[in-house]
Amino acid sequence: MIRRRQPIRRSSKSIQRRSGRPKRKARIKRPKALSRRWLENVADRVFSLFIRSRRRCEKRCGRELEVTELQASHGIGRAYKATRYDEKNVMASCPQEHQAFTWRPYEFRDYLVEKWGQAEFDRLWAKAQEGVRLGYAPDYIDLIRRYWSREEVQGALFESSERVQKNLTRDVEKALKSVALGADES
Ligand SMILES: [Zn+2]
């Protein structure tokens, strides 16, 4: 038996990969607190709770699902700010249909016409485009305040994970406090 005179040195350093440099962790860039993008994200999360509080998939399957099983799905895409928080344009959806339609935008458009009727589709599409033309920007803080106070939103929040409850409550409070301090938008 070979005996070592000295024990093998161990360090807490990670082992160098053979294939060159160690991988750098992909860093997710978070928008700065209270920036326009940050407020939009908070407004999205609050509005999503409102949509998901409908507790059933509003697409073809129509299944009754838990708040946490549903996703908020935009008919006319989120890029169009004027319809981003439109209660008709945003549907509660099961993840399966959300994904299937995301990959089939032309079928989705046909589906929306079938679901809403041509006149209603045209109205929302016009609203979306008008927003682009006018450079419409949602008042995120107002949106957050209005939806946060809705009973449906608080109910849906209550059914969400503890982490979601904690983080969203913290961010909403930060957003609403910023108005009180006069630090609105950036
Ligand atoms: Zn569905």
C-alpha cells in the first residue's frame, strides 16, 4: 500500500473545467427599481393575478384551474401598450393552449376572430394601433393601485406561493410609496 506523506490538499475552489474557462453564470439583468420597465413588470404581475382570478381557461378547453395553474395570455400581443391591460384582450389560459397558440400566430388570430367576433376583434386591433400611433404609455402606478385594491387580486394573491406573495407585496408597496414621495417614474 502506498502511503502518502502528506494528505492531498483540498481547497474550496471549484475545479477548473477541462474545456477551457469556467462557465460564467448567465446573469439576468433586472430592471432598476422604480424605472419604467420595473413598474411595467409590477403592473404585469398584479394584472396577471386579476386575469388568473377568473379560475378557468378562457380558451378552447375551458377547464376550471387554480390561479397558480393559469397564465395571463394576450390576444393582441403585449407589445401593444394600449391593449396590454385591457380586460377583454387578456385571457386566463392553460399553459398548453398558451404555448400552442404562441407558436401558431395565424391560427391564433383566426381563433380570436371566432371567439370575439370580427367587430370586437377590429375594435381591439384599432385600439392597439391607435396606441402605437399616439405613443401611448400606460400609467403603471395608477394601474397597480387600482388592481391591487381589487378583491379578486387579493384573493388570487392569497392562493399564490409564499414567495410570490412576499415579493409582489414588497414591490407594490415600493411602487405606491414612490408616488407619495414624489419619485414617480424615471
Ligand atoms: Zn385551455
